[in-house]
Amino acid sequence: MTLRVFIPGDAAALSVGADAVAREVAAEAARRGVLVEVIRTGSRGLLWLEPLVEMATAQGRLGFGAVRAGEVAGLFDAGFPAQGHPRAVGLVEDLGWLRQQTRLTFARVGVTDPLSLGAYRAHGGLAGLEVALGLAPAEIVSLVAASGLRGRGGAGFPAGIKWQTVLGAGDGQKYIVCNADEGDSGTFADRMLIEGDPFVLIEGMVIAGLAVGATKGFVYLRSEYPLAERVLRQALAVARDGGVLGASVLGRGPAFDIELRIGAGAYICGEETALLESLEGRRGVVRAKPPLPALAGLFGKPTVVNNVLSLAAVPWILAHGAEAYAALGVGRSRGTLAVQLGGNVRRGGLFEVPFGMTLRAAVEGIGGGTRSGRPVRAVQVGGPLGAYLPDSLLDTALEYEALAAVGGMLGHGGVVVFDDTVDMARQARFAFEFCAKESCGKCTPCRIGAVRGVEVMDRILQGVERARNLEVLADLTTLMTDASLCAMGGLTPLPVLSALRHFPEDFHRPVG
Amino acid sequence: MSRFTAWDSGEARAVLRPHGGAPDAVLPMLQALQARFGFVHAEAVALVAEAVNLSRAEVHGTISFYHDFRSSPPAGRVIRLCAAEACQAVGGAALLAAARVLADGGDVVVEAVYCLGNCALGPAALVDGALVGHLDAERLAALVQGCAVAAVQVPR
């Protein structure tokens, strides 16, 4: 009997030695004359347990966590026990970390071979597209609207309204653009999805094309994700061979194809209009709105620009119904959120839950507190433009409105944990420094404000006329918030002011 | 030991040819040139401009906007170390400072990068196209000394 072994090929798993473990499993099996099939999957998202090696058994998949090269022979010696072995974690599906989740978008990630279209179909893939092919474009759009799906890139704009605008924008050339320029620190869900289940993104883009009458899609992927690029390139070829993409979608629909484009290291290209400029071959400089990209987007044509996770949620919505999706979540945040736990956290990774879990449940419950074992001091939610929240605000729910109400933002769902050694005045300085590095330069508040911000923070840190410089800081951040062209300059004050509001003592420390 | 071809304008033209002549091919063209030669040579500006019928100023503007494009070949192995918040939270800034000291004067290039998407397993670096997690001073030193990425990908 062939032993089936699943080992992640996800970049995070590789970063702690998954390839070496996979090679060792094959070599050890050959040495012992055991027939083994090693299947490379995405990551289940329990990143602190990577590489997580799973053995198929009649009861389900048995997991062995944080296996290192050199330990594989021991697993063979022990006969892959469910319990007792120091690396054994039992049945993977029974792990609390997975059982507490509602995995819709990430249902197949870590389970299947990401490049097997057969496995994709066998695990529910293409069911949404099959439904969509039987619907009129307006019916698809109204389903997406009824699901309550909001853009996962950060702004949270209702996807249905955006799609409706593009659908209503005449009969000419239109485009679907997938924003995979996942630049926010603390976020890795797009990467994990593309590396672990690229077909669900492809399927979502095809459905979007059917819905608005677009025949061409682009994925704009950041250059910092070389493995995701390789996987997606191969997946696009497989999808073309399998008839999912091409002259007629699944042999029944209109034409749709997708082109993969790679970014060139500019954070601002995650802003949708800068992304469009970059796709057109220019500097990634933000465009003024209006016109909305939905009416005049890529090459001036009506364009849906959606985040990876927004598009990847669509196949599930089509397959299971808008009501089923809308039944999850709280308030105006419907469906599931891919929470990404990073930074100084004991159990970091990705978990997908309906909107509404509290930050405390995420950081302390799921994450187990800090990796250093010291107290949690601050949590930054939503990337480099997100607020730093103190312990007293950890009971805030992870959903758009609740975070906005406490002066923060959900962003792309990244949660970065800091222990009590963090200097929040330095973090505030970094927010300006990052903005100065990555500003596109089009509007003055952002281009000049960020540089002034670094200077003001330096004076505050050095104890130079603190009271007066704090006044300048307040003035500067007000200007940037009110007058910047896009979120880069407009939201940089968020981490700065939240650090100042919640951790004022760090701005008044004695110098030296 | 360079993975790159020495600059040659004839070869550069051949690299550009499959990309056609539409202006939106500028980024893919520049990326193809850098993949072949290790950097975007000053002479490439005119070649790309001619291929897509843009002014040299426009092409130069595009090149200078993006952090990825180099104007000279890298001195050696490039270590891209994450300097963003999630890695800062686990000592990334000190590691970056240490890396710069270690690499000073040698043939290794240390660059700060803002997020590699390995935020739960930081500090992280990207070396030779591969991600390294849970980086510490000792393994960083090994990377600077030319150690294979696979050898340092496994902490403990």
C-alpha cells in the first residue's frame, strides 16, 4: 500500500525547511522500501507548526508539526503514531485551531495539490462557475450584492455596487483587474491563497468577467512573492488546458483569459489607480478620482479592480448562495475574514472566521500571546497605515465599523503583535519614514508631509522643544488626513496618532 | 559565478522583441532586461523607448520610480531583509543593522524590503529567490558568508 504524505510547498513552510523534509521523506521511504506518494499542498495556516507533515490514514490525516530535517527517520521508526511522538499533533482536522474556523475561501488551502484541476473539482471547485454560466450577468451581480461581500483590500467597498457600475458601463471592452500587490506588513493571505489554491482566484475572476461582460483579466502580483508567481503562472496554463480560460469558458461561456503581471517593488501600487498606471507601463502615480476605475479604469475602459480575497470569495457565494454567505458575520461586515496573525506572536498564521471575533480572542486565544513570553503592549491592525491599539481596546471586534469606531481600520486583516519592549514613538517615526519612502509624490501633503513628519518625530525623540513639536505633529497629521489624494498620506496619521493617544509616555521619555 | 550575462545591446534588443511594441509592455521589458543582465543599463532607456514609441524621459521616469530596478549590477549575492512592522516586532531592525555591518566592504548586498509575507515566522529574508524564516544573527552571518539558503532554512 502506498503511504500518502502531504507536505506544504507554501513559501512560509519552505522558509523553515519544508523542502528538506519532503526530500528526506522520499529518501527515507526509498531506503526502507516503503511506497510513498508525497503530495505538496499549500499551508493550512498553522504557521508555527510548519513544516506540518500529514500522513493519510483511514481515520483522516495525522499531523506532525514543526518537523525538521533529520527527524524523518524517527517518524518512520515510530510507525507514524497519532499520539505519543513528540512531533505528533493528532488528527489535523481535529486541531482546535482548525475546528474554530469557518473556512470558505481557504477550504482547499493546505488540503489539495494547488496545481491539480482534478483535485480542485473534486473538492467543490468550479461549482460556482457552473452556476454562473447558467445566469444572466445582472443575476450574478445581484447575487454578489445580496451576499454583502465587501472589498477585502482595505477600503471595504461593496463588491456588488462596483460590479453593477461596470456592468452598466456600456458594451465595449472591459477588464477585471486583481490586486495581488499585498504590501501591508502583517498580511500574507493573498500569497497563501495563490500558492495554495490558485484556481479559486482564477474561477472568481472568470465569474467577475461573466458578470460585467469583460473578456480579459490581469493579476498584478508583487515581485516580493516569487513562489506565488511560479504557482500562478503554472495554474493559468493548467486552467487554459482545462478549458476554464480561453476562447469559451468551459466550452459554453464567452471568452476569458488572464494575464499575470509582476510589480516592481512599489507599495503604492496596491492603491488601485496607481496599480492601473503601473499596469499601463508608467510610474505608479495615483490618479485623481473621479473618474472611477469602474467607468474609466485600465486603458480608460470600465474596470473591476478587486483584491485577491474579494474575487476568491465569489465562487463560494455562487455555489452556496448569497444568503448562506450573508448569514455569517456582524453588522455590515458579512461573510468571513481571513485573519492573519503575525509579529511577536506565539502561534502565528492564518485563520478564517466570520467577521466579529474580538482582537483579544485572536491575539490571546488563537495566537497564545507573544512569542517572547512578555506581555502584549500594542497590536497593529490593518498594515502600516493601521492604528496601534493598546490592551484596553483588545475587546474590539474584527469588523470594519467596530475598528473604525475606535480610530483604527481593518485593512486587509493583518494583526501584528508587539510585546512591552516596543517603543511606540519609534513606531510613529517609522510610519512617516515608510510613507516618505513609498509616497508616489503626486500630492504635497503626502510627499512633503511624510518627510516633515520624520523630522518632527526626530526632534520629539531627541527631546527638542517637545511641547511645540507635538503641536506641529498635530497640525501636520491633520493636514495629511484632510488633504492627501489617497490613503497613503491620508492614513499615515493613523498609526502616528494612535501611538501618541494610547502610549503618550513613549513620547515624553527622558532622553539618553 | 555571476548568473547574469554581460550587457550587450544586440542581445538586449532580442530580449525586448517578444514583448511587442505596446506601452504597457514597459515594465515586463525592464524586468526581462534585469533578469538577463542583472540591472537596467543606461543604454536600455533608448532601446525600450524606441520599442514602445515613448520618449526616453518617460522610460527613465518609469525606471526611476520603482525600487526593484538597478542601474548597475549587484556586487554579489543580494540579501533582502524584511524591515517592516511584523519583523520589527521580533528584532528585525537590529538584524538589519547587524547585516549591514557584516556585509560592509564585502561582495554581499544587503537591502531592506518592506514585507515578504512571512509575518508569522519572522524575521524573514529573501535570498536567491527563496524565503528564510526565523532568521537570527548566526544564520544571517552564514548567509552573508555565502552559505546555501537551504542550509539555513531550518532553525534549531
